[in-house]
Amino acid sequence: MTLPLDTRSPFRSQRWIECKNIGATTLTAFSVAEIVEASRPEQASTQTPEGGRTVLHVRAVTADSRHNTAIIGPLAIAQNKFGTCTLDFPAYVQVQTGTPANGETWGPKNGDLGISSGQSGFTILGDYDNGLVRVIRQCSAGLVELCAQENASRNTPYDCLLGTWDPDTNLWCYTDAETVTAIDHRIGPPLAEIEWKGLYQEMPSTTYGRIFVCVSLDCELPPEGCNTC
């Protein structure tokens, strides 16, 4: 259902979809929720044509930087209860902590109901007010630089540090970097060794929430290693 634009209340122009909270945590107003599946609760009924309505099953996010998410509507949804959510953007979403700035990338964090800095999933558009901020869905993640924390084996997950681009130095920074899971499916040598850097593509993972697939390596230990900042 889409309500006509009402300049007094931007929320009213959002397209809301019916959803069910299948998790143990109450989903508060404008929180971010993980989409698990969809169902037709009236499908077995002979009174409902074509199986009836479709309902999204959602819950509090279970991994950092989930991209398969929806934004809960203006009313909280308790466990096993039905409510509304939206997949339309721009949209308002709850902020966990801090004050986001326009253009920044924020996203959901495991177990939290609001979005946080240091995660991915949404681009901040502004209009921050009283714990809510307007966002759009982040485009597919591009290549990022990772620094290996252990020697890699082919097709086996290994730990890396997620680099952050520093525009002041034009270098990748690993100060207080997040540890992420990477994997290398390429054919032929070399394989990453400790402090080798390379370019990786972020991909969804059922096991890890997200995993970074190796695209290319520097092929030798860079002079600066993982210490660029």
C-alpha cells in the first residue's frame, strides 16, 4: 500500500510491506531487520484466491553489515507478531550510537536494532533527528584492500584486516582495523602470506554473514606491510 505524499510526514509516502517477526527480539520502530524468507500464511485456505498474501519473515540482524535487510515501520513488532516494513528508499532508519554525516557508509551490526559506523549496507543522506537518519541502500560493494593475518590455503577461509582508505595520505590504513574472513578461489600461485595485501570483493556468506573473495595479490610483501598509518 502506498499513501499519497504528505509533506508534513515523509513516512506516510513510504511503501509498507507486511512482515512477521520470527526472532526473539522485539523489533522497534524504524529498526533495521534481517530478511529470512517469505511465506503465504493463507495458502492452505480455500477462501483465498491464489494462495493469499505474501509476508516477509524478519528478525534482528545476526551478522555485521547484512545487506538483505528491511526497515521496520513506525510501530514496534513483538516476537511472532505481524507488522510492516519497507524496502523503498530513501527511508528513515534508527541509529544505534553516534551522529552520522552525509555520505558516510553505515550498516547493521550483529544483535543491534540501529545502524552503526564501521558497518556497510546504507549510505547516509542526512536529516538526522532524534535518533533517526535518512538513508539509501548502499550499492554493491566494490573492491577493498585486505591485509592477511595468517598464511592462506586455497579454497580455505582465513583471517584478514579490512583496510580503510585514508584520503589525507592516499594510503590504506589498518589502525584499529576490523578482522574479516577471506577466501581465495583463484587458480595458480601465489597465495597470501602474513602481511601480504591484495584486493578483495565482498560477497554474502551463510556461514560468516559476509566473506571477501581474493581478486588479486601484491605478489610480495609490500614495504609498508600492514602499517600505513
